[in-house]
Amino acid sequence: MKARKHILTVLIYILLSVWGIMVLFPFYWMLLTSVKSYGAYNSEYIPEFFTLAPTLENYIEAFTAVDLARYFLNTLIFTVVTTAIMLVVIVPAAFAFSRLDFRGKNAVFTLFLALMMIPNELVIITNFQTITDMGLRNTFTGLILPSVTSVFYIYLLKENFEQIPDELYKAAKVDGTSDMKYLLKVMIPICKPTIITIVILKVIECWNSFVWPRLITDDKAYFLVSNGIEEIRENGFGRENIPAMMAAVVVISLPLIVLFIVFRKKIMEGVSRGGTKG
Amino acid sequence: MKKNGFKAWLYLLPAVIFLGVFMLYPLIDVFVYSFEEGYNSASQTYYGVGGYNYDYVLHDPYFMQALRNTFILVIITVPLSTGLALLISLALNSIKKLRMAFQTIYFLPYVTNTLAVGLVFMILFKKTAYSDGLVNVLINLFGGGSVDFIDGPYWAKMFVLCFYTIWIVLPFKILILTSALASVNETYYKAARIDGTSRWRMFTKITLPMISPMIFYLVITGFIGAFKAYSDSVALFGTDLNAAGMNTIVGYVYDMLYGDSGGYPSYASAAAIILFVIVLTITVINLMISKKKVHY
Amino acid sequence: MKITLKNLTKRFPNRTKNMPDVTAVDNFDLEIPDGKLIGLLGPSGCGKSTALNLISGLETPTEGKIFFDSDDVTDVPPELRGIGLVFQNYALYPHLTVMQNIIFPLENLKGNKKLTKEQMKRKAEEAAKLVQIDGLMERRPSELSGGQQQRVAIARALVKTPRVLLLDEPLSNLDARLRLRTREEIRRIQRETGITTIFVTHDQEEAMSISDLIIVMKDGKIQQTDKPQKVYDDPKNLFVAKFLGTPAINVFVGSIKHGKVFIGDDPVMPVKGIENRPVYVGIRPEGFIPDENGGLKCKLVGVEVMGRDTSIISNHYALEGETIRAIVDSDQAPDSESGEIRFSVKPHKLFIFDKETEERIYINNED
């Protein structure tokens, strides 16, 4: 009986380790390939699992042969501005739903919830037309505008705001605190953890966004990293320079991996509270 | 407290404007587009109203191919990823040492750029003039012949696509299921152990019913997500998915909208609505089944 | 400052559709004298918190007026009324330190009332000293005990030197020992500052122990306004009699027949000038005297020795409620714990109430 249990435990650890390797291996491989020299990589018919002569030449190549730095900067601008505008849009909305009393509140909120069910694929067609008609293709405005609202985050924040006891609002009212000051000085600081979670999830979403930027930009000056990678894949570094490609992939993946390591708990909590992928 | 309607609407204004312009209006508009025949996006004119766009899309071999690819992808990846996630979560839940480390590692694909890591998968599976790629080397090691998974036979390409899709969606499912398993009250297991219940019975009679709502949640979101597959395919096979024979419905929509074969928002709208109807139908069926099977 | 309420009424729309409005505060006519500590007492849901919210300005009345001294403040917003408010759950801002919490109301002052950072700090320190938390200024609410949080809440309410201090169930979240200490503390602070203070509670003992004046409420209506001892000794109706005192008053179904008070068929006491009618008879626990010749015949159930006093538990067929609890001196305790026990009654501990209206029928046996 005890021996059987022992074997089971060993099997479980083996299973878990196998999947762990499956997950980690692509990351290892990209890192490994990115430090192999072009010549060395192409001469390996059977790929080596180690390299004894690591080189940074691919990283230099990645930043010089294609405009990786620009894609990076574009994505940074896109992410920061989109997230900032999103906060300005969703925080007041969540505040209105949770704290203020007005006619039609329930109807509007129900409509908001219904919008949560609408897939992006359905509305992207018209948005593409709208942005094109407005002459906003290949602009940051065009990239950012359709990405700033998220009904789901309004909902998440509203739920959190509602957990703040009523008495706090009454106390503030008695002291003559305006609604705006109450929102800024009391509600936002108290709900900081949720807001940080929302910001992180939005940053991940922005950093990885591909479809919308692909539709709306064909000028490389406005490419985001995803489009940059696609461009590299299609047109390469002149020749099939896999190590340089992998160097670019490492550079692009790194920010989110660092973000994940730093905010591991927050991200996993946030995602299990209702984030989905795609 | 007085009703302060005006102020409330002021706070809501930004959200209402953005949602109105970029969600509500497009939602109505896409239906309008899909029935406008011969719409020309340059002149913004059309010459009729009717079902021609749907007719065209449903007779387009590229659409049928995309439809077939999407269905195969859905049918393979949804049950497989959910089952695998359940297995891994159960394994995770039964250990104490290294649990957090494994959980962290498993979550990693969630935060990676689909396009970027897709490139890594491509080079792992691709057969080039220089090298057969690592996967083929492994196959050779076990006595098999090399296969080009990226430019080769259809089943090989589908295999890579499914594999990559599962790799990408698993983190979310494992996370949801491990927290669902962790929230099952210990006392149920204690009581069952005192009654001498076997492990298998505990799993089927206690664990599974208790986490069934979460499993159904994952199946439903899994279906929806898999039907909307696109980026994974682009990451592996490039943007010209029709040529690679690996297009998906969403890919078809975007190709119709923009790209080499683009400029047909009406066809794109019709295809998007067909997709929406399929997803809606499957979701409704799922919900009906889950009503019968989920115990609370 | 004197507070005057005139015909004050607050009605809320009913949650269930097509049902009449709920009247939370019904036609309050009241004068609250300057510088006193007033206990607003009533069971939960009787409208006392609504009354407090009306005085604070958080709610606007449906009808009636509120005066602070001679100023009509009915339509004045809360922040301009000069009030301090303390909540049951303290409502401290969890992300701010004690100091920041106390300063918070001062930061809202505008115009010529605006204070410099230094002035604010000094005022906050004064308030903190008054409630004896001056050593905790840099802590956050989560690092404080319940009693300390309560003091911070009071300091925050006092820092603007309000004209009125309103306390909404301020002791309910404290444990029994702290409750005793804190209520003495509130008494002391009120005496020191001389601010008119209204104190909402559902705990009659709490209200009795610290108030100068008690207002008893039920179903939105004022039942009685008097000094604590007077409310206990001289309740205006059955509700007030039942609500005050532990152990509670013993209520019997009885009648007045031919100048005598009867409980069931037992004659208890002579009365003058009341015609024959069915009544409720209330007797305070300390109003019973074990007496072999007493008129009230009860069935003994048990005896509880409590040191100084003894509590005799017995039963009577005309009793409203479970058991009769009589509190007597230890030397008067019966020997056995079962059988019959007879009581005579102290006249001033016996109240008679109309059977229909439950209003008190006053006895005048003096002459």
C-alpha cells in the first residue's frame, strides 16, 4: 500500500516535470538560439543543446537590421497612452455606477453588461472603416481610440468600489468632501490593488495586441512589436537569419516576463478573477 | 441623498461615448454591411440589399477551408486542453513541494507574445535546407522519418497548430482548475476517507461534481476562444494563410477586410456574423447541457 | 447649542412596488438643550439612525424643520452645519494614518476658514490629546485596536470643533469591557468640550448610564423624553417600560375591579379612581416582596443566587412571557426551590397600562 502510494507520487512529479519542460523549453531554445552565431547555427544539422561560444552579435543585428527599437518604442507609447486613457474612462464610470444615484442607472448598467458578450471580431470591421474614413490609419490616435474602453474592467472596479462601506462616504460628506475629492482621495487609494491588477492585465493585452494594429498600420513607422515580429518573419533579416530573429523574440518577450516575475501573484489573481485570453 | 443625475452622466460620459462609437454603432453597422450587396469601400456605394454576401461567403472555397480548419481545431483542442488541464491540476493539487514553482512555470505562456513564441515553435518544427529541426531530429531518434510540419502535409500542419494552441490556452485553464480544486472543502474528503471511499470514487463523486461549474465555464470559454483562433496560425504559418491552407474564420474575415484579397467589408461582415451565429449556437447548446449536468 | 426639531418627518418609498411609503421618522417635535448628552434609544429599525441622518443633513426631511439655536438649517448641506459624526464601524480611511485621518476634514475647509499645514497639525494634535491617542499618530487604522479606532473616529469628528457631535451606535463593535471604559470616556470628553452630543443606541443600559436625557423611539415615533431615572421609574407606556431595565419588567394580563388591581384572579393592590377595565400590569423585578400573606400566588421554578441579591424565578398563569424574575435581598430568599410562593408588591414599582392603547394609567393613591 505504502509502496504504491510512493510510486504514484513519483509518477505525479514526473508528469508535472514533463509539462514543465514543455513549457520552459521554447523559452530556453529561443534564448539559446539567440546567442549562437549565424555561422554556428547554420552549420548544426543536429541542433546543439548548449553553446560554448555565446555571442551578442544577433542582438546588435536585431536592433540594426530592422527597426526593433522603433517597434519597441511604439508599443511602449501605445501601451502607456491606452492604459492611461482607459483609467480616465473606466474609473469615473465605475464610480457613477457604484456611488451615484441617477435615473436609468440599472438600464444603462444592463446595457453595459450586454456589451461584454459582444466579440471583438464583430465590431472590428466597422471600426476599421471608421478609422480609415477619419484618415487615422497609421496614426497613434487610430491605434489607441478603439482600445481604450473595457466594459469588463468597469464591472470589476464597480464591484470593488461597492465594497467600501457607505459610512466612509457619509463621513466624507459631513466633512464637506466633494464627490471628486472622495473618489481621488479615498476610493482610488483603497481600491489600489484592483486598479493595479487592471493596469497590469491591460498592459499585457496592449503589449501583445496584433490584429488591430495589423489592420490599421502598414507603415513600419507605426508597427508594434507583434507586427514587427510578423514583418521579420515574412521578410527576415535579408537572409534566413534565425539567431537574429530569436534575439528579436527575446527582446520582445522580456518586458512581459519581467512584469510577470515581479507581479506574479497579482497577475495570477487578476486572471483567475475573470481575465481570458483572446 | 439627492438624485444627482446630471453629475452622474458627466462621470459616465467618456465611457458612453467610447462604447457608443466603437461598440454599439459597429454592432448595428456590421449587420447593415452584411446585407449591402456590392459595397465599394472607396466610393461607399452599394447597389442592392439582400443575402448575396452570405451566399458568396458560403460558396467561397477559402471560407469553407477556413471553416473546416476552425472546426478541426476546436474539436481537437477544446477537449484535449481541458482534459490535460484537469490532469495537471489534479497532479498539482496532490503535491505540496514545488507546487508554487510548477504553478508559476505553467502560467508563463499566458504572458508571452503569441506571435513571438510562435516563431520559436516554427523553428522547432520547421525543416530547412540546413537542418530538419529539433522535432524531426527527435523523430529520427525513434526511427521515424522527417516531416515538414510548417510547409508539409496538412495533418502535420494541423498537428503543430493544435499543439501550439493547447500550449497557449493551458495556463488559463490550469489556473482556473487549480483554484477550483483548492476551494473544495477539505471536510468532504475527510468524511469520505472515514467512510473508506476509494480514490476514484472520491474523484468522480466529490471532486468532479464540485468543480463541474468551472469545467463547464472552461469548456464554454474554450469553445468561444478556439472558434476565434487566428494569431496562433499567423505565428506559425505567416500572414498568407490561404496559401498555406491553414486559414481560420477570423483570418478569413480579416483577409476580406484588408490584405492582399481585402477591400470587401460586406463579405467580411457576413463571415463575421456567420462566425457569431456558430459561436452563439454552440454556447447555447453548452449552456443547456451544463444546466442538466452541473449540480449547482 | 440648542437643537429644535419641528414636525420632522421622513418617508421613504417602499421597496416593494405599489406599497405605501415607509415612515422612518414620524412627526418629531423636540427640543434638545444646549451642552447635554442625549441618548436616542430604540430597537433596531425604529428610525433612530434616520433621525440622526436628518440632523446631520445626510438626509433631507420630507416635512418639518430643523433649527440649530435660532438658525433654520433644514436646507443647509451637512458640511456647513458644523457637525461631527461618528459611525458604528468608525469609517476610518484605511489607507491614511491616524494623523491624516484626523486632518482630513480640515483639508476641506475653504475661503477664510482655510488653515495652514501647521495649524491643521496643531488642531489634530489637540483633538488626539483629548481622546488620548496622541502616541499613535503615525499608525494606520488596521494597526489599532477597536477602542483606539473609536477614539480616532471621535477625534476626527471633534477636530473641526463642531457645534453638535452625533454618535451612531458608537460602542456596538467593542467588547464588553472596552464598552464600559469607552462610554465613560465619551462622557468625559462631552463634559470637557461641552458640545451638545446625540448618542444613538439600542442598548438601554448604555443610554441609562451616560445620558443626561433619553429619547425613546419606536416605529418612527418618540415614546418618551426624560431623564434616565425618570424614564425607568415613570414609563409613559408599556413599550418604554418593557424596553428599559435588566432584567426586564414582568408583564401580566390583569384587570381593575372595584378599586383593586387584579392579576388573573389574585388581588395585588388597591387603586383609587379607576373604573373597572382590563389592563396590563407591569412589575419591575425589584418590586416583589416574598410575603406569606401576599396576594400574588406564583409557582416557584428556581432560585439563582447572585451574591448581594437573589433572583427568584417563578410562574403565573396570567403572565405575558416565559417566567417571572423577582430580585430580592439574599436574606429574603425562599428555602425550597419548588412549591408555591406568594408575593406582595411595592406600589411604586407597579405600573398599569391600558389594554388597548398600552398607554400608562397613572395611579394616584396619595390622598
